[in-house]
Amino acid sequence: MTASSTRRTTAAHSRLAAVGAIAVAGALMLTGCGDQTKDAGSDNATAAAPLADKLPQAIRDKGVIKVGSDIAYAPVEFKDSSGKVVGIDPDLAAAMGKQLGVDFQFENGTFDTLITGLRSKRYDIAMSAMTDTKDRQEGIDADTGKKVGEGVDFVDYFTAGVSIYTKKGDDQGIKTWSDLCGKKIVLQRGTVSEDLAKAESKKCPAGKKIAIEPFDNDQQAQTRLRAGGADAGSSDFPVAAYAVKTSGGGKDFQLVGEQVEAAPYGIAVAKNQTQLRDALKAALDAVIANGEYEKIMKKWGVTDGAIKEATINGGK
């Protein structure tokens, strides 16, 4: 916010020079006081949000960064029992908002439409456990290899691999991705899990391809597996581990095998928004330096994926 000052006019000309001099002196004193107040306010604002001046002016004026996110991916972002948006991403965004002097406003959307929403300016950024990949950076469709958009830039803030999970006590002999041949897997549409399943299915023998059932969100996939509608599910390791720990009090699922394809999560920003991208990187680095980042990682039990420094477009 910028302080505003009220202009003061000098008194009407007096026939007495002395009175005029006093009026001018008084006006100067008042103006001086006004300037001091403004400076103090600026100093306080800078101390409260030291990186605010790095943001584009349009966002500073709004005071809000609109975030596109699939808010059904615990523990990264989800709604608690009261309907409040919570998780790793909202906590990080709040910490970064303190540095930048703005609020991060999360808006729900299906995962596979977030980049489209970014391109249409529905969102300023997308922050949703989105893996930073070269395809996404360059706007390439992972299935066809064709260019479908201008791509996005990423500010990388976490590292996670992909995991497979099954119903507890019924792993179907699944230990690796190749064990999924001839079986059915449920997952979230548009994710790296789906890319991996499609790639693995191409390697399977004829007649034993992987049956892939994608859903709009991970909770729907979990429900399907829980009901016996598939042999396995897949999602990013933090999400799979959280589901194993919490679903049915820990009685519904189990992790199988090791996580694979460890890669960075990135905050997606439109290619033409380099100032916003760089401001986000500066804010994330500040949060890492002041210890808030580590506290958030510990709170959600995901310290294994913590990073030491923000990176731009670190995905391969």
C-alpha cells in the first residue's frame, strides 16, 4: 500500500508580511511532518514485506496472487474438516506472501486444466504438486510429442518421486512398474503417474497391457481402489504415503516397491511473467533462509523432499 498525503494550501495573502511569513513557516513545518510520517510508513512496509518491490506493479496493486490448484491432493493441498484449504503448498504460499506483501488466493480446478487456466489468465500461477518437466516447460503434449502451447516457467520448491500402492494385505505380486502388466491401475489424469503407466504399458506383452483408469482427482482414484475396482493406484510419494497412513486409519492401503522418477515440484508461471517468476524465487529463497521452509516440511513429515535453494526450470 502507498501512503497518501493531503496537500495543504497557504493562507490567503495578508497585508502583514509577518503574518505571511508565519503562515509559510507553519506550512513548511506541516509538510515536513507529513513527509516524516510517509517515510516512517514506507520503512514499516518494507520491514513487513521486504520483497514487495520485486513484484509486478499490477499484482502489488491487487494485493493478491491467484493460484490455480487441484485442492484434493493431501498432504500437498486439500480441505480440512472445516473446509479450509491446508497443506504443504498453502503453508509455503502463506510464508512467501509475508515476504512479498500479498495474499495467495487458492482457486480449485482439475489438475489437467491448470496450465490452460494460466494461459487464459484465470490464474497468476499454478501451485499444485506439479512436476517440473521439459515437456511442460516447452508446451509439449507428453502423449503425442506435439507442441500444444507456449509452455511455462517453473520455480522449483520440492522434490518427489512416484509410488505405487495397493489394498493392504493384497499387493497382487506388484513390486515394480513392470509387474503391472495385465493389471488395472487407477490414478489422477494428467499426472506423471499416468505418463509412467502409459509408457510401461507399451513395454508389456501383447494381450497384457496395463488397464489405466484416470480420474479428475486422486481421492476418486483411491475410492475406486478401496472398493476393489482396481489392482493398484499410483501418485506422488508424499500423497501415496499420506493415503497409506490416514485412509481407514491406516488399514486400507500399503506402499509397494520404491518410489521412482524423483523430480522437482514447481510453481508454474506464464513465460511472459519473468518478473513475477523471479519475485517468487526470491521469496522462496528467503523462506528457506529464515527457517520457515524447514518448519513446514517437518510439520507435514516430508523433509526427505526438502530443497536447499529455489531453482528455475530444474526439471528434465
